[in-house]
Amino acid sequence: MMLYMQTILEALSAVRPVTAGATSLIAAMADEIGLAAIIDRCCEWDKTRCKISPGKAIEALAICILSDRKALYRVEEFYEGKDVEALFGEGVTAHDFNDDALGRGLDRLFAARANRVLSEVISSGLEEHDVTVGSSHFDTTSLSVYGEYENQDCENAIEVVLGYSKDRRPDLKQIQFGIGVTREGVLNYGEVLSGNSSDKTWNRKTLGKVKTMFPPEILKDLIYVADSSLVTDENVKEAGNQVKFISRMPATYGLVAETIKKAWDLDLWEPAGSYASRKEAAEYWVYETVHRIGEIDYRLIAVRSSSLDSRKEKSIMKRVEKARAAIA
């Protein structure tokens, strides 16, 4: 009996508790879309010399970022409390994800053109989970950084520089992210940009990439939704007949004033109702017309709001009162 108990105690002493958290779920989802396999296929690496493939290195980083967001040199520490073999396979240890190994994985990903790799990963995810792109919103955002950053001379390097700050820190250098998401918030496009990138230029390039990234059966259902930086002569030409889009036409186009004036002068407004259930919700009216830009006919829709009407009325009355006071 004593010998039996001793055997049990020895077995229990060999048990190592681990905290899985969300790591197993994230790893399973990464396996579903073939994250590591896609990265390994796109990168150049020597299977005979690398214990950890670029795909596993990047997957390990993604799991860490989504779980605990450790600095690169502390990712190894993050995995010391996890069941690494269950996540990445037999024989893999936390030490295999030291910062040198992860750095080599990132270098190989950069050499393979990260944007191209991400496109393949996204396409795989959309197909695996049967996600419909439908109307997708495209926009950029900025991330401010502190410290000094030496810009690289190599081709396609991201420049950490001053630019238009969307988080209201024009004193800091930044990078930008260009992102596309479905109406449900599922990522279907993404890239990292230099801190001084132009939204107008980004939209034009993204339209071109979208046309080659998505297969025809997906592209035909895509509606590219973006702010007014999308609407330029070059961008509209780039979209052509292949990419449907919805955007706000900038007031720099004379068509804006012409369309609104026509709607008012001829009283062509059609009621569109309210889009909220509260009592004081704004009412909307619309006027729709068609105009040819280049070689393509586009629908132009002017929208009138009762809320904006009241604000405009107050503004006009203030100007009238100010003028009366000046005359008196």
C-alpha cells in the first residue's frame, strides 16, 4: 500500500499545471484557416536547419498578441506557462520562441511581402468560414509612436515619420494602417503604411489590389464603402466597371452643388422616413439622379435631413439678427 501511494505521489509531482487561457482556441482557429501553412509556403526557408518554421513563429506571435501582448523578447516567457506541445506539436518548447527565432520569422515574412501573405490568409479565412464580403468599409487609421526611428533604405520599408494624425498627436511620428472590414467587422483587407501616406493614393492602390486579390465570384458582390477621399478622377477610373463603390462626393466637384440646387429648385425630394425609433429622430428626404463621369454612369443621391434643416435655420436666424443689429 505504501509503495502504491509513493508511486502516485511521484506521478503527481511530475504534473505541471498550465494556464491555457484563450491560446488553444486561437491556435485552433489559426489551424482552420491554415495560417502557418500559408506563411511557410510563401516564405523562403530551410526545413533542414530550422526547428521552428516561419509560419509557427508568426502564429506564436499572433497567439501571444491576442492573449497577453508581450514584447518580442518576452514571448518566450509567455509560453513557459503554456502547454506548448499541445499548441505547436511534439518536441516544441517555449525556448524555441526566443526573440532571435521570432525575429528571423519576421524577416522571412517581410522578404515574402507581408501584404501578399496577408491577402492569402484573409482569402482562406473568408472561404473557410463562408464569409460574404458584401458592402465592406475601407479606411486608414494612425498609430503614434515615441522615440527615434531610423528609416530603412530597403525597398518597401515602412517609414515612421510625421503625418496627419488621426489620434490628434501631430507632434509624434507615426505609422498608418489601411483596413477593410465587412459590415460584421470581419477583416478582409489590411496593410501597414508609412506615416505620411495619402488616403487618396491609398484608395487608388487598394482598388487595384482588391481587383486582383478577390476572385471574380467574390468581387462581383463587393461594394467598396469609403469616405470622400475615395472620389477622385483617378480613383473612379481605377474602380472602372469592376468595383462598385459608395462614397460621399467632395464639394470640390461642381456636380454636388448642381444636384442639390436642382432638388431644391424643382422640389424633387422623396421622403425616406426615419432610421431610428426615438420620437425626436430625424426625418430624411432623398433625390436620386444619374450622371456620366468619364465613360461610366453613376447614381448620385442627395440627402436632406430635418435635423440639419433646423440647425441651418438657427444659423441663418443668428446671421439675420446680427445683420439687423449692425444696421440699427
